[in-house]
Amino acid sequence: MYMRVGEVVSILLIIVGLLAVGYVGYSYGYESGIQKGYSLGFSEGYLLGNSSGFESGFLKGSSFGYGLGNESGYSLGFSHGYTKGNLTGYELGYEIGYNEGYQKGVLDGAGTGYTLRDPTFLELLSFLANDKTDRNPYTPSYTCINFAADVKNNAFAAGYRCGFVYIKFKDSAHAVVCFNTTNRGLVFVEPQYDDIVTLKIGESYAAQNGYIIPTYDDKIVSYVIVW
């Protein structure tokens, strides 16, 4: 069967038209499907991926990130924190420590103001040679007690520990000083003459030390040392 040229052309045009309509429909459907599918797929995929990714990423990221972040953060934090903390701590510590230490030091040192020590025997002799108390005249108002007190005070000012010695006689008393020297032990001193003296209970103070024996009984009954 043979067809006319016009019929063939018409058929071809119909075919081309159908193809064109099909292509337009395909393009529209394709673009619309992409958008819809992207929206749905993104939503579903995001939720699923986020949950799965979080678990996996948290475990891996926590281990790796902690180690890396810890090292970096420690270096930066330590440097900055140490500098800032050191300055702040120093200022606070200095202010608080100074105030508390000063108050405690005042309480601990109250009543002294000096660090006293026992002298050597040579230091004692040097101190007595320089001390002028023995040059004071003995008077009714300046007696042995005053001599002993002045030597004790002068020794205190020189940084030496000195004892006030109260000697009891039968009917009277006398006062001298003493030093606990580091190399010769306890040494008694007559402050009126800077003499090294001996104190033996039951014996005359004057007789055992080469002084003129007084008219009263000067045998030593007892003595007390007040440091």
C-alpha cells in the first residue's frame, strides 16, 4: 500500500508533536520530581543522617577532639591562666599574708622587740668593760637593786640574756646579775664592780669573793634567778 506525500508529512508532524509534548511533560515532571524528592529526601536524610552522624561523630570526635582540644586548650589556658592567676594570687596573697603575718609577728614579739641570746664568756667580759653602770655612785636611793636592774637592761639592749639574782641573807638581802655563757656556763657578776663572783649557800658572800666583811650576817641563805 502506498501513501501520499501529504499523509506522510502529516504523520511525521503528529509524531514530532507527540514527542515535543512528551519532552515538555518529561522536563516538567523531572524538575518537579527533583524539587519534591529533594525536599522529602533532605528532611528524611537529615534526620536519619544527623542521628547516625551524631553517634558516630560524637564517639570519634569526642576522643580525637578532646585530645587535640585538651592539648591546645591546656597550653593556651595554662599560659593565660598562670599569668593572670599568678598576678591575682600574688596581690591577694601578699595583702592577706602580710596583714596576718604582721599581726601574728606583733603578737609573738610583743614585750620583747629583740632576739636575745646567751653570750660567750669573752663577749660577757667585753660587755662588762663597755658597760658604765659600775661608775654610778651607791646612794640611799640608788642601791644594789638599781645596779643589777641597770646592767640587766643594758645587756638586754645589747642582745644578751641576763638574769637578775636576788640573794637572801639571814636579816637582809643583796642583788647581783648572772649570764649563762655558752662556753663556761652560769657566771655571776657583781654589778657594782663588774666582778665575777661566787655564790655558795651557807658561806659569807663577802668572804668568798674577797670583799670587806660587813657588820651584818651576809651568809647566803638562798638565791633566786629571774631571767
